[in-house]
Amino acid sequence: MEPTLVIAATSLLGLGLVAAALLRAWEGWLALKRRELDAVANGRRDPDDTRGVAPITLADMRERIRKLEAIANGVDL
């Protein structure tokens, strides 16, 4: 066997394995989104429920305000 043929076959096999793994991950992600949509449709979850996001958003807003105040006062960050 020629080394070029071996390299080409190995590369093709690796590409196939990566494609199969990505397809499986994509299907899993779609299944997760379907479950989320079903939960919203069945009334088990509020679609605007952002309780987990609120503390992060509040901390981010405080940090932005702090930076804007520093800029307004002429302080380099």
C-alpha cells in the first residue's frame, strides 16, 4: 500500500467519525429544544421565565454603570 492511500483513507475515516459525532450532537440538541417547546406548550413552564439570568444581568449592568461613571470622571480603567 502506498502511504498516500493510507493517509487519504485515514483522513476520510476520521472525517466520517467527526461528522457522525456532530450529527448525534445536533440530534440531541434538537431533542432538548423539542422538550422545552413541549413544556411551554403544556403550561409547565413560563416562556419568559428568566429567574436564572437576572442576577447575571444585574451584575453586568452594575459593572457597565461603574465603567461609565469612571469614564465620566476622567479615570482610565
